Amino acid sequence: MYGSKGRSVIFYEDASHPSLHRHPALIAIPISPAQHDQAPAYFTQALNLAESEWATHRPIIYTATPELGKWGFRKRIPKEAPYFHVWFNLEGGMGHLVEDEERWGNGEMWLRSVVGGGLLEIERSVWGRMGRWTGHDGRVDGFRKKWEKFDWTKALSVES
């Protein structure tokens, strides 16, 4: 959908706080192709600085590996470990095992600082605002209209 508009997309998942029992979700961030090309460098720098220098795991786990193909993410990040992962394409991207949930803090704000404050060069007063879900959001209807011609789930047949 975004490709038809000349945009690129990165996806991320923040599963850094399993104790909160949040439902996992992939979040899409549409950006320009030039910004997409720069995104791995911004995330590399941010993940290298993300947690303590005394961490026992590597700061970055690369999941876009030719030998593992689309399974790179599942093969490289241990099951049920707290993690953050960003996909730059369908094959993968990079992840980080979160060793200290308190030091990691709010993964959403960390991501906003990387994308909004770094990659997009937006003022903190803009990317730092956290909204609250209040029920029906009018933007959902607008998105549904845009998504309708790309909705691949319509091709699935459900037999009773």
C-alpha cells in the first residue's frame, strides 16, 4: 500500500516487558525511501547504546541472514526472552535482547527517539507526546478506505 505511494515501511515489535503481558503487535512506520536507506544506521547506533556496557548478550542480533531466510528472526532470538526487533524488509532486520527491563524503560519512547528525534529530525515536543486510546479513532476509518484494495485477507475463503 505504501509502495504504491512512493513510500517505504519499517516494522517493529517491542516485547521487552513480558511481565506486563501485553499482546504482541507489529507496528508499521511509513517513511521515505531515502530515510529507509538510513534507518539501519540509526538503529545500529541506538541499539549499541541501548543498555549497559556490562550486558552479557551482543547489543545487536542481525536477523536478515541469507542462510536462515525468513526464519532468521525466530532462529536468532530465544523463545520467551524479552526483546525489541525492527524489520527493514521481509527477510528481517535487527533485534536486541533486553536484559534489564527497567534500564530499557518504555520501548515505545525509545523507538520514538530513534525514529522521530534521529531519523526524521522532528522536535521532541512532537514525537514525545504519548496519546491515549479512547475508543473509536476517526483515523481508523480513513485507513480502512486506503487499505481496502490491498487487503489480502479478502482472498481467504472461509468454509463452514
